[in-house]
Amino acid sequence: MFSRSAGRLFNKSASLGARRTMATAPQKVPMSPHEPNKYINYQRIQDNLEIVRKRLNRPLTLSEKILYGHLDDAVNQDIQRGVSYLQLRPDRVVCQDATAQMALLQFMSAGIPDVAVPSSVHCDHLILGEYGAESDLARAKEVNREVYDFLATTCAKYNLGFWGPGSGIIHQIVIENYAFPGALIIGTDSHTPNAGGLGAAAVGVGGADAVDVMAGIPWELKCPKAIGVKLTGRLNGWTSPKDIILEVAGILTVKGGTGAIVEYFGSGVESVSATGMGTVCNMGAEIGATTSVFPFTESMHRYLVSTGRPQIADASRAFAHNLRADEGAQYDEVVEINLSELEPRINGPFTPDLMTPLAKFKATAQEKDWPQDISACLIGSCTNSSYEDMSRAASLAKEALDAGLKVKADFIVTPGSEQIRATTERDGLLEIFRQAGGNILANACGPCIGQWARHDVKKGDRNTIITSYNRNFTGRNDGNPATHGFVASPEVVTAMAFGGSTNFNPITDTLTTPSGKPFKFTPPNGAELPARGFDAGQDTYQAPPADRSRVAVQVSPASQRLQLLEPFAPWDGKDVEEVPILIKVRGKCTTDHISMAGPWLKYRGHLDNISNNMLIGATNSENGEANSVRNQITGAFDAVPATARDYKARGVRWVVVGDENYGEGSSREHAAMSVRFLGGAAVIVKSFARIHETNLKKQGLLPLTFNNPADYDRISPADRLSILGLTTLTPGKPLTLRVTQPSGAHFDIVVDHTFNENQITWFKAGSALNHIAKSNSSQ
């Protein structure tokens, strides 16, 4: 089925394209229909690559072509995979509404009149899924009116596009309107890589990174390694693009892609649609990858034409020699998957890399004592709501309906965008789901991010749900830690809704119809693109006004949803001396554990209020409980945020000690800002997830790692910690962590950091934003 190797050379010229370059690139092609005066700069990529080729004198991978093609200074930039920090000029910034609030508040604080690159905000996170699309959307508009008004006026003031509530999920809107082959996009959401389905290098970042780019400052990224995934054969039958990434997640695990871009190549790529490639890239976030990307294919051309961008389609086809890896390009690791042999997978529970083949799911579920009855099946979300996904799922639902069957589990459908909703409604697909017993939710994230008001299961009740989403951490979808969440393709999820049990295999098993006859599903079928074209539906886009001078942005001091930011204090020039450990975290600690979503999303624009959820999901090593830590001054146990606030009131700074892959998951910078806001000085762990480590640096914190991971076990929650060597903080030079025990005895251990010279200026200034504001004031 698959194999892995390191340092593999791939030499199939038929799949990888030639190294020969052209002197000119396609000119004057608008980036999107919404920005007719902003043009794709393929010439910059061409010119940069000519410089880089002469310097490196070796074949380039596709991801290298895109990144190096966007270098700020191709002549002088140091380029070493896994070592150098690249200074890049992205084409676009995209923000979802929950993270956009803090990003725009930071941008306002920088004192800059308008954004330097095309940027947009997308309202998708704040809509609670409960009763159905119409009522849920109406309620969201009322409940979130203050936030939506703030985002709309701020976008108008600072020249950003604004996609209002009901328009759809950010990643679906981006692939429909903004992504193009060879683009470099950053977005304040971890699933921004979805745009890799159109050959873009799209990277999830924190809001502070977005502010840098919107302010015209080069974006900094540690030069990624390259993991190649060679696809051979063809998808067929029940197997879908989702199964590719479920397989890859099982192979590489949740941290196997950290510090790398995953690049797909090989003859099998041609059998995957552009939106299917988007699915694969979207869920690449679950393996910790910087991003994932596919080479240019004719399916990308078809999709661009179908979504009203024929000029981009033709320009990218003409530029295709730079939208594929060079012959002989070298990867740091190669995974091979034969699509003809790949079978459907179901991953979970509680982690997206626990892969089980569908054929073994029944036996594994029984062996592991997973809840047998399926309480809910959910399809859609940013990962799997393309027309192809919906039409293939609908083919199964219609087949079951025609046999007289209805779903046995709650069946919930989330269209990814207004365009998808309108088109699938016109073509009768949504009506099929309704007739089967499905509930159509608003065009929004909904249950995928915990915006789900469940009434069928009490918190603490063990139950199983299967979704076509991307992430299934504990409590992720419904806030219930006892919900066993599994991830599969929308086709498998739809069929399982009719089976209603983990014992059902839709490929091999039969169901009994009301007439008593046996029924067996045939393989799903569907259309890559709608035969009658896309229906755009309702227009929910607000373009920036021509005259922005009269637009006023107001934030009430009494608001509980929004709060203007005060600068963090700069470094005091001293080492950190004998501070308490707020919490020593045991085990998995994602950004969901550090700064939960769900009902807390309403405070994403209010730093003080959102900080009341800081680390409330993390497990305390001292007592094995969540949100219960000992105050090292009073001796009393209290909630994590309350204890941090007590330390802050006393003028006492504190640190967090954590485990492996700390901060995996979302790009939410609140998980770093709250730590800084409540008085944190450092986070010291075995290893970090990429985005979270950067977010901590951006907020003036010290993200440190144990040089010897075993030193984690030498530290007790009652110890006091000192961080020595800050006065000579230098790239590549370790620091000393002095551990003082309650007895007064102490010992020293070595901790590492990844600060470069520029990032050290952030630390000294108190935050990256402070550094930007200071630089602007001096000009």
C-alpha cells in the first residue's frame, strides 16, 4: 500500500516537468474578480527562481519554487532547509471572524492607514448550529451584531474585503474566489492549506503574522523541509481523496509533518479533482505540516474556469513549468501510496492520526469498547463540502431512500459556502438529504469547531459520532469529553448514518428495508463540477468603499465582546528569577486545551474575557485534573486563570511546563496572548507545534524546549524556576533553567530556543506589535 524512505530522488520527468525556464511570465492577470486592479505576479516568481537556481545549482521541489519565488531578497537570502528563516512577500492575507477581531485590533494599534496586500475577513466561526440554517443564521446576526459591525467597518476603513455571515467558510470562499496556482497565502486559521488544492502554498498563522504582512513587513518563515507523497494508481469505488490524507495521517502522525511542507506528486495526482486536493491539503494541518501542495493539473484549470476565472486558468497553464517540481528534485522523506489499492479509512477517536481501515473498524471498535450505536453523522465543513463531495454523498442517500430507508442517526449537513448551498439546492441534492432525515445547517463552521448545541446527549454520556471534518480532539465538536469522534469521507459518513452502528460496513454489509428485503449500497458516484455551472446564490460580499475617510470604527469601553489593546510591557533587561510554575501539563495539550472555542468564541475580540479560559482544558500533572492547580503562594487549589490572576495581582510572573507537540491544532493566537496577558514569562516543553511557538514569540514570551526531554520528569509543580542567560540571548545559544526545590536545593538543566536576531527584537520590545509600532513612529 505504501512505503517510506528518506532523501529520495524522484526522476520521472513525465510527472515533474522540466527545469528549463522562460524569460517572461503571463502578465496583467487579475488576482480575483473582486480585485480587478490587483494582478498575479508570476514574473516575480520567474525572476526570483532564475536567481535562486544559479545560487543553489540543484533541482527545486514545487514548494521551494513557490516559497523562493516570493522571497523578499532572492540575492541575499540564506536558504537552508530546516535552518534559515525566509523573508517572504505573500500575495494575500485571509482572516476568519474569530481570529480577525484580534488581528484587526492589533493592526489598528500599529497606526497604519490601510493594508499593504489584498486582504479579506470571512464570517464563519460565530454561527451556532442548533435548529437549522435559517433560524441559526438569524440568531447569529443578532447575537453577534456588535462584532459583525466592528469587522465590517474596520474592513471598510482599512481596505479589506468583507464576507458577511452566511457567505460560507473561509477556506471554501478562498478556493472559490482567491486561490490560484503558485500563490503564497497566509491565513489566520490552521486549515488555510485548503488552498493547496489549487496549487497555492497557503499557510496558517497567528494574527500577529497577518498584521506584519498587512503592514507591509516581510513575513518570516523557517525554511521548511520537504516531504514528498508519491501517488500512483487511481481513486476508484468507495475510496475518496479524504482517504488519502487519513492514510497519510496514520503514517506520519500528528507531528510527523512539523517543520515541513507536504508535496504530492506522481501519476495518481491526475485522478484527484481540485477540490479533492483541497481536502487532502486541508487536513494536512492535522499532521503538523507547514502546508501541503499539489502540482498544476488540468482539474485545477477546469475548476478555475468553472468558478469564473478563465484568465487565471490559462495563465497558470502557461506557467505550469514552474508549478511542478523539477526533474530530480530531492525530498527529505518520501511516502508512496497506491491509490488503486487504497481502501476507505476511519480515523479516531480523540486524535486524527489513529487510522483504522473500514474493513477492520467493526472488530477494532469491539476490541476497544468504543460505543457501538452512532448518535450523529455530520458531513460538510471546510474539509468536505465541495460539489463532488455532496453529489457522491447524495447518490448514496438517494439509493437508500429509493429502498425505503431513513437515517438511524442524527444526520447533519453543513454547506461550505453560499455558492455550494445554492448550487446543491438548485440541483436537488439538499432535498435528498432532507428527505432522508437530514438537517441542513448554515454555511458556517458549526459543529466542526464546537459550535453545536446538542440536545440528544448529556455531557459525560459516552457516544459515537462520525464526521467528514478534519479534527476530533476530545470535546472538540460538542464539548463532551465522552464523545468518541471519528473522521471519515462524506460518502462513508452518509452510509454509516443509515447503518447507525460501528458494526456496519457499507461496502460489504446489507440493511433490511421496511418491506423486509435486503439492501446493499453500490459504490458512490457524483460529478466533479456541476453540469449547469455554479449558482452564486445571495451576494454577501462587501467591497471596500472608494472613499474610506468617513468610515468610523468604534469600540465601546463597556463592551464585553471587544476591547482595545494595551501594549505589553517591554523586557526589563533581567533574567527570570525563581518564579512559580502555574501548571505542569501532562499529556496532549492542543490549542483547544489552552484556549477553548465553542461558547468562548464570543470573547475572541476581548483579551481580558477570553483569558478566563486559559489552560482550563489542560491536565495538571499534580492531581490529574483539569482546571485545578495549586497556588504556590497560598497553597490553595483554584482554577488556572484565577490562580494566574492572583499571581499577576501580586506582581509575580509564572511559567508553564508542558509535554510533546505542545500547542498543536488551531492557529488561535489567544492561546499565546492570554498567557502573556495574565503574567506568563515562558512556556517550557518537550516540543512545540509550529504555529503556537511562533505565536508565543510574537507576544514577547519565551518558548523554550528541554535539551533533554527527560528533564521534564525532574521538575515538580512546587519547584521555582529561573531562566538564566537572557542578557546575552543569542540565536543558537542555549539558556540555563535553574530549578529550585521547596527544600532550597537547586539544579541546572539546559533549555533550547529557536529565536533568530529579528525575533529577539520582538522579545526585547515586549511583542512583535510593539516593535512594529515603534518602527512606524520613528519614520
